[in-house]
Amino acid sequence: MILDTNIVLYHLQGRLKDSLYGTDYSVSFVTEIELLSFPSLTADEESTIRRLLAEDVSVLGLTEGIKDAAIELRKDHRLAVADAIIAATARVSGRVLLTNDLQLRAVLANGAQGVDLL
């Protein structure tokens, strides 16, 4: 499964009803950038995020296939660049995107699912 940025944030905040542990998760490199670029990020928060990315999930980079799919998704659905890349990463890798973003869930249909929050 691919985790959208919002799901990782919910996980870090302890807001997920069900734990993410025990499953093979990945994130797009875009999620890594989004997580680490919050202006108010403290050193402890950055350390926690870096540890999560190094130990608990794999970070998927940009490939030609992801780039092409992101272009099509952006053109067809007017997605923001970051959302198009994250959705394309899920689509090209053949994995389900966990997201609470309703637009991404609509675009990916059966290729995306939401999570319950506390």
C-alpha cells in the first residue's frame, strides 16, 4: 500500500483508529518532501519522520512511468502536481493508495481507500 501524506501525519499524531504496523507500506518521494518541509517542524519531529521513513516505510522515487501517469492524471483531473505524482505512484506500482483526500479517492476509485480516525 502507498500512504498519502495525510495518512502519515495522522499516524504520527496518533489519530488513526487502526495501526499501520504489520503491513508493507511505501510513500512517494513527494510525501517525504512534504513531511520534511513544514516550516514549523521541530528537530524532534524531523528525527521521528526520518526514522519512520528509514525504518518503517520505503520511499519510491520518480520513474518515467510515474511521470507519464502523473501528467495524464493532472491533465484529466486537474490535480495538483504533488497529488498527481502520489496518485501516479500508486497506480503505476499497482498498489492501493491510503488517503482521506476525497478527490484522490474519486480519481483512483478502487485503487484508493480511506481510513478511520479516532
